[in-house]
Amino acid sequence: MPRPKAPTFDFTPTSLPADHLLVHLGPPQGSNNFSSVDTTGTPRLVELSSKLRGRGAVLVARGDFAFVKLFPADPKGGEERLVGEIVQVLSGKEVRDFKRSGEWPEGFGDPEPVAEEVRPEDSADSESDEGDYYEEDGAADSDQQELDSATAKESA
């Protein structure tokens, strides 16, 4: 039997229902809870929904973006610590698509760019290091030759 897929929604950052938010997930706080920050910078504690948690279909990491469904406000007026549940975690491709289409909210700015790899042939420092390395190697070879010749003289 194939593994069940995580539920998907047709939300975009500009067409979210009133009780949903786009958040940037922070570090996990235990028991499937995550700290998060919305576009206005308000910190919130959210939990992974039971639908996502039970199926094991989603991996959530610090720095991901997600859609969160907010819980109804407490009628007594008390402030609750847990304010909503994560209903969809956005993939990097979805974030790029939202950025390209102009739907990405300005509160988050640009998602962190992927660091480019530095190739050794592109770096000027690596060439000077290679030269030093080979010089040290050459000195080691000459020391080894001296030891070998001294050992040969002693054995003769």
C-alpha cells in the first residue's frame, strides 16, 4: 500500500482565508510545537497539525515557511500560548514561485539565498597554499632521503 500524501491547499500568500497566516518557523519547542514569526514580526507558538503529524508525510525544519490556521479567540479574553496549527509547510520551490509571481509578502523580505560554492581554481589564495604545500612536501622528501642514506651507511 503506498504511503498517504500530505494534504495540500490551494492557498497563496495573497489569497489566504482570514483565519490563516504565513509564518517563518523558528526552533522547535517540543511536542510538535514551533516558535514562529509572522510578516508583522509578531512571535507566535504554533503546533504541527495532527493530519501532518500522524502520517509522517512532512519534515519541518527551522527556517521553513508555513501556512498556519489560527485557533478561534478565547471568549473569556485570556491570552493563550498556543495560537494555531501548521496546515501546510511550503517547499523551496513554492517560495520561489511566490517570489517570482510577486505574491511574497514584503514582511519577510527575500528568503535566504543559497550560498555559492567556492571552487579552488577560482580562488587566488588556494594557488599560494598549493605552492607552500608542495615546498613542505619537497623538504620532507629530502629529509627522508638523508635518513635513508644514513641508515644505509650504518648497515654497510
